[in-house]
Amino acid sequence: MTSSFTPASGLHVLLELSSADLRIGAVNDALDLAQLSAPFGARLTLCGPLTPEFCAEATRRGAATVVAASRAFSRRELPLYAWDVATWTARLRRLRPDVVHMNYPGYGPSLAYAAYLSGIPLVARAGPVLAENPVYRWVNAYAANCEAQAESLLASPYADRVVVTGDLFRPDRLQATMVPERGLPPRRPGLPRIVFLGQLVERKGLHVLVESMARLRGEAELLLVGGDWRSSGYAADVLALARRLGVDEWITFEDHRGDVGAILRTADVFVLPSFSEARPRTIIEAMMLGIPVVATSVGGVPSLVDDGRTGLLVPAGDAAALADALGRLVRSPELRERLGDAAARHAASEFSAVRTAQRYLRLYRSLASGEPQAVAGAKYRDMEV
């Protein structure tokens, strides 16, 4: 593809994060965007509840930082909110950004209102529409990595402001996690390994996955990686279910670890049985490594996994269908190889962080130059560079 992208010389973007946790995908996306924007003449300033660790990493990536976070709108605390808007307005005069980007806009955030009052174009991360949220009156464009992430917005009066940018996935960051940070869980002899990586929350569907393992009955082992398995709540419920169904002997419960690549390298199959997702980074990582994926057909997952070609999709909450799909792969090394090879080829051709960064910069530059917001959706929904 021939690129028509031109450098965004002098473009300055202020991007607010709601968290500085370097384990979170959206946080790393912001850092990657800052690093990838620099060669095109743009600079990012990152703000929010930032930690010293985050600020050091941002500096390494070439981004400036401001330790300051928005206050959500509240009628009961209107004087405090008004003061915060005034404070942000003063910061904006000093920082002079061309565009403000809210990674998680929340409810009427003070920075968003200050940008609106200051006449600075505002970009927000796509998400569910809450009709009474005043932020929708201030936002010029909503950035989404896929249409599924913006489903609520696309069905609303704000559909023409949606911009699909793609993923900021960087294969080099995955390659940097190939060295184990601690001993890898040993494999059970003779059993294909199914791997899950993610949060220990109910929407990830781990209880359905455990029920599916009961149907497989020892045909495979399952490695569940994420969170803290000693915690109460959902993690404890999943452990109890595995014991009650008598499948805990085939499951390894591993706490969160950052060596994603090293863990995935031990997998024969990657599984994500979620009830809701946007466009999961773990699926992209598994595909990049040529690991066949079994996932639920929710959110943006079907935009990643082509059922029957690069992986298998099943309905959310259906333990029988999940067991059947896993069983097909567990019993057929040939099918695993065919789907895994197709997944790796698809990932290599479709996931370009540089191309995504260019799309963000094209959006920022167009808003900063004063192009009408009403045409944003038509111009960028299928934007190429």
C-alpha cells in the first residue's frame, strides 16, 4: 500500500490517562503512540494520576508528563469542579496543545470542559453512550480500535464522530517478553496445553471454561494465568468450581506475570471465553505467535478471528460449544497447525502499529486545522494512509 500520510510537524497533543499502571494495555498504547508519533514531527504530553515509574518510562519514550487528573462533574461539588476547570484552563494556556485526547472520558471531566471552553478540539476513547453525560456535547471525534468498541456510539446521534484507528500492537514488545521472569509451569506429559491469559473477573467467563474442561475429562491441561488466585471473590469461586467438578488436577492456577510471550510459547491452544470484549490484545499476541485461538463471538473478537480459518468462535456462556471447539483442536495437531499458520500470516499483514499511529495523527491534524467535525465519520471510518 502506498502511503499518502504527511508528517504532522509541530503538532502537540495532550493525552489524559485514567491510570498509570504499566500492566494495562491502554496505558502502554499511549506510550507507544507517543514514541511512534515522534518520527512524524508530533509530540505528546501525557497527564493523569501518573507515578514516578510511569513518568520515567514516558521520558524514555520521548513524551512529556504532567501529574494532574480531571475531576468528574458533580452538582454537589460544583465549586470544586469549577475551580478544577479554571485550573485546567490555565494549564492549557501554558501547554498550548493543538488537540486534547481523553483516553477514558468519564462523566463530564474538567479537562474536557476546559478544552471545550478554550476552543481546543477534543478526542475521546469510544465507549458506551450515557445520554446524560455532558461530555458528548464537547467531543469532536471518538477513536475506536474497531467498530465493535464503538457499537453504542454508532447507534447514537454521535455516529458521525466515530473514527476507527486500528490497534497499536507492537510485535517488538511481545518479543521482549519471551524470556521467563520466573520458572514456567511444568507441562503434564502427553497432554496438549490450553492457555488463558487475563483478568480474574466474571466477564472473562472462566467458570464456563472450567465447565468445558469437565466435558473434556483429561484430554488436555489448562493453564490459567492472571490476577491473584489467593484473592477472594471470583477467583475463589473458580477454584471452588474446579474442585467441585473434579477437574483441578488438570488445571494450573498461575498468578499474573509479565512474560506473556514465554507463557504463550508453551501453549498448543489459546482460549478466551469472555462474555464481553473490545478487541483483545491477548488474541493478537497469540495469533502473532501462530497459536490457534478459541474465543467467544463477542464485541470485536470476530474482527480478529475468522471462524474456521484463523481460529474457532463459539457463543458466550456455552460450555458445551466451548468444549467441542477445544476438543477439535486438542485431538487434531493438523488442525492446530493449519489454523495457527493462517493466524500468524493474518497477524503479520494486518497489525501495524505505525499505520495506526499515522491514522491517529491524521485525525489530530485534521481537527487542529479546523475541518468540520460533521464529516469525521465519513472521512475516517475506513481511513487508509
